[in-house]
Amino acid sequence: MNSAPPLPAAVLALVDEAERLQRAGQIEAAARAWERVLGAAPEHARALSFFAMHAYRNGDLATARRLIERAAAGWPRTALV
């Protein structure tokens, strides 16, 4: 079973920021924060899931599927759909 590796405090702070912005409905700012998360942790499940949902909402089902499969493959207990 795969498990998520521990993340540095700086990445955890970015995750917190991305989630806060997303909850506040600031989707563009959240996307920029999630991009920074992926820059530091390219297989971060929540970041991949965010972009998968964005692709899904925009009708890009192939990209949505690819991203959610990456999230699930890397961290099967963490992927959010």
C-alpha cells in the first residue's frame, strides 16, 4: 500500500492557503496556490483532484480522468473525488 510522504512545512502552508482560497470561492487564486503545491509535490493528491474537478467542470473528461487516476495511484487513501 502506498502512503503519502511527509511534506515540508512550507508545502503544508501552501496546501492550507489553497484550501482556504478554494473554500472562499477564490478559484483562480486557489488554482495558483495548488500549482505551487504541485511544483513542490508533483503527485499531491488533493492538488491533482482540484485540477481534475476543474477539468471535469470544463468538459475535459480525458484530462479529468488522467489527473484523478494519478491522484488515486499515488495516494489511494487520499485522493478526493
